Amino acid sequence: MRLVCSLTSGYDVIVAGAGVAGCMAAIEASKQGVRIGLFEEHPQVGVPSHCSGVVSLSGLELLGMTSNQAFDQRLIRGARFFPPTGSPIEITRPEPVALIINRMKFDQYLAKNAINNGVELHTKSRITKFEKTSDQEIQVTIQNQGVVGAKVLIDASGAGSRLPTQAGLKPPDWSQILPGLQYELIGTDRQDDLVNLYFGSKRAPGFFAWSIPTGDHSVRAGLATSKGNVRTLLDQLVKEHWPKSKIDATKSGSVLVSGPVDRCWSPGFIFAGDAAGQVKQTTGGGIVIGGYCGMLAGKAAASAVKNPRRADQFLETYDHEWREKFSSDLKKMGIGRRLFFGLSDATLDKLFPALEPLLGEITDVADMDFQGTVITKLLANRKLASLIPRIAADNIRSLFS
């Protein structure tokens, strides 16, 4: 897909980034009859793909979507958690709870929907500058192409965006981005319908590793880490669990664990998705949260365009609405990350058996996208109270290691 119209033309709303948040924002704004320009820096939407591709069925429903053969790969019933040593624990349900997707095809599916709704898509078009030119006008600079005018810019360009700073806003703490690496493996042993998560300092210090079944004999294996070489660690994991497999594709990426920003709007500007830190600090996942926030952003931007005297009010309302939906859970996930990912292998090995009696309760309230309830239940459980001194000591040590 190439540039579809002259850059001398203006838009009502410009969206930076054609990922999930950006496409959902563009689609939602287009429903209100305003002119939308969607600008993607890469030559092809969805490429490169950095995502593990796990999305809950309830999360898809929240986005107004269902499983679709255009992008789905496999249904999942739960997860298996591996401690540093010892036996894993499982959280499963009789029915599927999540979908493994091809993230490239997922993004392209959304982009096509946006185009079908009248959105004008530009690829190879990186927005490098935002400027407020008057009370009701902005302009953005497209690298090596020119300047485009609009009423509102929605920044959904992902982690590391510099546009919020230009709008006078504080971005997420980009120093809290963990390097990650992922292999598409083929020729594995037969796979079941569970995601596997691996913990411990020898596997993925400061985070975790994963394997996600994408077919009967294929997995998506990856990890992120705060220490060590990601390729060396991932190669060790592959050698341990899938020694006869072959690497079909390699994808590097990063995992943002900083948490959301304090404010997501300024006159003529709002941001959503990874650019705003709207991701789960426990996993780095942001398809559902980012997509839903993108929908709210698109609605707010279009309303601001159609009601210029109340434009700032609509943009500010977006900031309130997304926090009302996700803020509580994101705060609890932040607490969970700070407590859990600083634990020593010895403490993790004690924690996993302590969780086994609680698996029934956890399964009843577990939600991939809204993890706050599970975290609250675990922190309040008396059976885990005996580990609090160890957890506190581990977290203090982690500050100096």
C-alpha cells in the first residue's frame, strides 16, 4: 500500500501509526463522518511484527471483534507456569479463553477495515514533528515528504515516540523498555492448547520466557529480560525444550513496563497505546487495552473536530474515560510486577507450591486483560503471608544488583 493522496490536502484528524491502537482510532473517528489520514512509517502495515499474538476472547469482544480466519491461528484454554526448578502449575478452563493470532495479518485486517470506512492510509510516512498553529489548527511534518494540516493528531506510533514531548506532554519512561527476541519454531513435538511461561534468573532475569502453540507442531518462543543476552538465553531455552525444531523466523522487539503516563492530551493532541504506556506491566501486552483506548481516542478526536468550541473538553474526557476503564487494574499490575519480577529463584521455588491450593480460586477470577482482581486476591491471602519477608528482601537486593 502506497501514499493515496497529495500531502497538500488537509485532514480533520491525523493518526500516527497503523497498529491496533491507531487503526481502531481511525475506524472509530471515521464513523462520525470526519476526514481521517492514517500514517504508517513502515512500507507495509504489520511489518515488522514484535508481538507474541495472544489475545483473550473477552478482549476481542471488548473491541467489537470475534475470531476470524483472516488472522487467527489457534484457540487456547489456559497457561502453564514453570518455576526455576520443580513442577509447573496450570490455570485452565474447559472452554477456550484466548486466541493466538498472526499479528501481521491482524493489523492488516484492521487497516483494510479502516480503508473501507473511508480512512486514507499512507505508508512509508513517518510523522516527525507536531505543531499547534492556531486555536483550531495543527500541522505535522512527514519525514522527507512535507507538511499536512489537521484539527487533531492522535499519536499511536508506539514506544519511543517523541511527539508527546513536542505537544508539551511527558511520555512514558522509555528507560523501562526491556529487549526481547522471538523465534517461530517448526518441527516441534505435538503441541497442546496451553501457553507456557518460564520463570527464573537462568531463563529470563527480570521478566519471563514464553512458548505459544501456533500449530500442532509449531510454537512461537520468546523472552524479554532486564539482564543478559536475549539471543543466548533464548537459544538455551530452545535447546532445552525443542532441540529438534528449526527456526522459521526471528523477530526482535521490546517490552514496555513503565506504566501509563500522567496525562494523555493537550490542545490538538492525544496519544494512545504503547506511546502512552497503556500496556500491562506484567506482560507488556497491549492489544486489548491499546485498541480500546484507541477507540476512545478516535471518538474524542472526531467529537472535538465537530464541536470546535468544546474541543479541549472532548480530548480531556478521553483521558478520564480510559483511566476509568483501566487505571485501577494497571496500578495493581504495576504493584504485581514490582513485587514478583524482583524475586530470587529460591523464593520463586517456594512461591509456586504455595499457589497450588489457590488455583481453583485464581481460575474463577482470572482475566488476561484485567489482572487486578487476581493480584489483590493473592496479596490478601494468608497462606502467602509467610513469604512476605523473603519477597521484601529479594526486592531490596534487586535494587542493587
